[in-house]
Amino acid sequence: MLRSLLQLSKLSISAFGLFLLVSCSSKQSSGRSQVMDEKASVQYQFAYQAYEQGSLIPALSACLKAVDLAPKNADARNLLGLIYFRQYKYKEAEETFKQAIEIDSSMSEIHNNLGTLYYEMKRYDDAFASLERALENPLYLYPERIHNNRGLVLQAQQKYALAQTEFERSMTLRPEFYLPYQNLGKLFYEQNEFTRAKPLFKEAGRLCTDCSEPRYYLGSLLLKENKASEALKLFKAGAEMDPRGYYGELCKKYIVQH
């Protein structure tokens, strides 16, 4: 999922399914952030690549050096916050994201990441407030990701109608973005509205050809319809796509039992 170091806002998904965004300086920023010199840039890029690969200890070491060399660079502090986040050092992550916002409050990615952190800390009001700020920048290129995250926060608050509206807004803004289809499908699934959930999981699976989660849920729905052979095909596909992931394991569990 992670794409370009130079122009796109890179993204990953938190343990609870919200998007985390690794920003790269762009026209979406106010320009208040300090420009990195060559030494800082080398450390930042090394930290960035190590973070992407899940090598958090070398990522942390390099990112701290980048921050020391460019203390007023918001990108470096945002990445440092993400590293702390993945290390479950939530207090350090919160402090670092806030420092990045003090440098450049226009960067929607940082507000999104702070909101995602608050979500995982179950501070839902704070999470929604941060995501609200993430939408304030009219130049931000990926508002559909923020609306998807807002939907998940509202769902956690049991504000289901509002959550549905956010997911649908995300779909409208970028119809090829698979996550709001998947998340709205899960919302309906959890409310036993299986007929409404099924086409959403189908569309999520069509849009994300290597995602096991929509295939697991769609397979589960087919089981409820007594279509075991069709469900088995989906479970096998899901297990192959993500053999070590959570939903890949759930798919494998069904396969072993049958």
C-alpha cells in the first residue's frame, strides 16, 4: 500500500483499521516546516524505509537523528510519532504529534495520525476533534481517508447513522477506495443486516484484489446462505492472500475444520 517517498502521502493501517499517514512535504503544507539539509534527509529516508519494513529500532534511531538535525521539520516529527505509535509508546507519540502540529498545523496527515492514536486509546471525542481539524485544509488531496476514519470513530461511539454517512461520503469522494465499502459492510454485518452487507463486501473485494478481510466476511455470509462450496473458495483465497494475518488465520481455521 505504501507508495512514493517524494510526492504522495504514504499510508498504513493501524491495528484497529484506521489509516495512518506518513506525510511528505508538498503543496498541501503551509511551508512553515524547516527544509531538511542533506544529512537530515538521509537519516529521514533511512528511518522511513525502516519503518515501512517494520524495523522499528533502526527506524527510531535514524529518525531521532533527523529530528536533531532538523528540529523544526514537521515530517520528521510526524514519522517519529508514528514509530512511537507502532511501539505502543502512546504518551511519546501524542507529544511528538503535537510538536509537529506546532510546527505546521496545516498538515492534515498529522491531525489524522493524532486522531488515530486517540481512537486506539479510546479517547473518541479527542479522536473526532483531531479528524475534524484534518479536514480544514482545502488543499489536502485525500479527504476520503479522513471520512473513513471518522466513520470508524462514530461507529465506536455507537453513532451508527452518522458513521454510515461518513463511509458513504468517503465512497463518493473516491469510489475506487475499498476501505469504506468494507467498513460499512462490517457495520451492517454487526447489526445482522446481511443483505445490505453482502454487496459492500463484494465491492471491497473487487477493489482490493489481495485483501483477505472482505473475502472472510463474504465467505461467512455465504455460509449463512448454506453455500459452503462457494464460501470455501473465498476462505482459500483469503488464506493465500494473508497467510499470517488475522483474517488469513480465520480463513485457514475454517478450511481446517472442513
